[in-house]
Amino acid sequence: MTAKFLNTITIVALLTVSANCYAKDNHPQDQSLALSPELRELLRAEMREISGGIQSIALLLATADWEAIQDTSAKIHASYIMKQKLTPALKEELEHALPSRFKQLDADFHHRAEKLGMAAAAHDPEEIAFHYSRMLESCTQCHAEFAADRFPGFAPQAPRDHHH
């Protein structure tokens, strides 16, 4: 592997960590979503599928499996479950229940998945790493803003007393 590629992977890791700080500083914390139990479970199932895809991309990138990256990013872009299992009533609930910020983060995430697939088709590991890092940043931002109750690491920290 080239030093440039390894530097890119290192930057991805650092961006993933720093995205947490960005998300906390720029948007209101924990805007919990009021969803029906059925829609909440579909959303969680979607997140589990996305999580598996996101995790696999790191290994696929390290092994230069361009075709598998394209396949995974296409599945993420198209949504694994949500589009397939939403009833008309759930679609309406989803449209009205989700705040515009959530929809924007979701759209950005899926757009990045598409770009990642295009980079994989071009066999461009640096571009893949870039879009992968932006996808992780979208995850981090969304979880910090809308799921801090589920991910307590994103909850605001109480000020610590200063002791020597």
C-alpha cells in the first residue's frame, strides 16, 4: 500500500472521532423522534443493516474488493428495508414525523453512499475513503442529534469540577 493511501485511512479514522465534536457543537442535542413502535422498529432494522454495510466497507476497502463495495454502497443508497416494507400509512407517518434536519442528514448519507459506489467503480481508494468518512460523519451527526438517548456517549457532559 502506498503511504498516501495509508494516510487517507488514518484521516478517515480521525474524522470519525472528530465528527462527534462537530455534531455536539453545531446542533441542538437529542431531538428524540416520536414514532410509532412499528415505524421505530423498521428504522432500527434499517440501521442494523446499514451498520453491517458500513462495517464491511472498511475491510472491503483494505482488500480492494471494488465490486463488493459497489454492491454494498448500492444497497445502502437504495435503503435495505425501509422502501420495501413501508405501508402507505407508515410512509405518511414517516413524512410527517421526521424533522427536516433528519431528512437532510439522511439524504446526505444516501448521496454519499452513491458517490462511494461511483468511486469503487473507478477503483479509487482515496475517493472511497473520503466518501466513507463523510458517511460516518453523517451517522455521528444524526445519532448525536436524534438518538443521544440510545447512544449515551453523545449526551451532554456535565461540567467537571476542577481538582488538582
